[in-house]
Amino acid sequence: MPSTLLLVEEGAGYTVLPYASVHLLVEAGRLEVWPFDPPITRQLILATSSHRPMSSNFRPLFRAVRTELRDIISTHIWKPLAPS
């Protein structure tokens, strides 16, 4: 990905990447982004076995991952704010 981003930054082409992959370059003014219309969406799934119960050691990790993802999503690193 770094070589692809370098080529895009130098004007040699385009790429399709998640916003989280390029947000620092966008904030630095080194890249411009355009959303797809209709937007491309994704769901993140944290799956556990239906045959084995979740261990008590895993429950705090599960909660921590869920909290961290909510925090990341709220910062708009994964999805930029709509243009004004």
C-alpha cells in the first residue's frame, strides 16, 4: 500500500481504500478523497463459537474491543464527515 499511495500522491493514478488508510494524508493535504455514491459499507463482526461458551477471560476482551471500535468510529477516522 505505501507504494500505491506514493504513486497516487504523485498524481500517477487513483486507488480505492478505506478512509482509515488515508485519513492522515488527507488531513495533511497530501491526498483528496471522493466518496462513492451510493456509499460502500461494511460490517465488522466479532464471532464466537456456538458450540463452546465464551470463557470468562474472553468477556473483558470482547467488551474492550467493542468499546475501542466505538471510540474509533466516533472520531470519523473510518468515515469522514460529510463535506459542508
